[in-house]
Amino acid sequence: MTRPPTAAQRRVIDAADPVTGRLRGTDSQLAGLVKRGLAFRHPRPPHDHFLTPAGHRIRQAEAPAPEPVANAGVFAARVGGEEAAPDAGPSRVREVHSAWQGLLELRRMTNPDGAADRPCGWERTHLVQAAALALEAAGHRPAGQDTEGYRVRATPQPEAVAVHEPDAEALRACAAALERAGWQVGEHTEPRTRRRYLLASPRRA
């Protein structure tokens, strides 16, 4: 069984970049996390360290209860239907752009072939957030409590999320955006309501 991280190592995990999982710490702290299987050292320069899926799970388990999105100090992808929606102005646009660029860099650094057009391991362990970030980065508007827009939700299927959007044209535009971001997308109909929705999964090749 993997030994739990030390207090110093937990601080390094907690301080990891919320999108990319990039770590900052002393050589001994980082080496200890690698030994425990909680981090890996990227083989290409500058040889940064990143959280593994196990490291992400520890970070999430130890994280405090989230604050409302409007008051949170770190970036949070909008999945649609949030009670406290953040500012949708220029500052939010910059935050989304920065988060998306960070995710593309994580793809380049962690995909075996360095491809940035295909989802990486972090996205496969954060399906809802990853799909929502791809949609918001493409300029789509998430739903509010009283406004229409996309809603990204988990599904019982492995590696698949559902995307709901009441406007048929906007739903097709969401499908195109996810496909450009490296997702496989299919359109389906809910049996009871007859409403159309998307089922999206990260593309592997």
C-alpha cells in the first residue's frame, strides 16, 4: 500500500496548478512524491513534475469544501447551472483563455506523442470540467439558474459526459467545438422528453 505523503509533501500537492497539476517544491519533496506514485517527472526539458491521477485524487480528497465560484480564488470551469456565476466580462475571458492554453500545454507535455489536439490523462479523470472548459474556451455560454445555455453532466458510461443545450443550433455548435477540441461526439434523444443531447468522450487517437 502506498505510504501517505508527509505534511510538507501535502502542501506541495495542495499548491499544484489546478488545471495542469504542475508541482513546485524541493528536489527531495518532488522525488518523494514520485516514489509514492503521486507525481511524475516529465522526460522532456524543463523536466517539470506533475501530479499523477493518484496525486489528483489525494488533492481532491484533502481540498476544503468549495466556495461559491464567484468568490473562489482559483479558476473553475463553468459546467452550467451554477448558483453564483462569475463575471462573464473581459477578466473571465482572460481566465478561460489562460486555463485553456495551460491545458493545451499539459497535453503537449503528457501525451506520449506530444499531441495537443487530443485530450490527456487529466481530462480523462476530470471529464465534466474538461468538456466545460473546452466549450467555454470556444465561446459558448453556460446556463445560469434562469438563463439558457449548455450544461455538462456526468453519465454512468465510462469516459463520457452528457451536454444539454435547449437550442438545437447551439447544441450542434457545441458538438463542433468539442470535436475540434479532440472529443468524440454523438447526438442522442432522451426517451421521455424527446430532447436532443450530446454524448462526448475524449478521443484516444
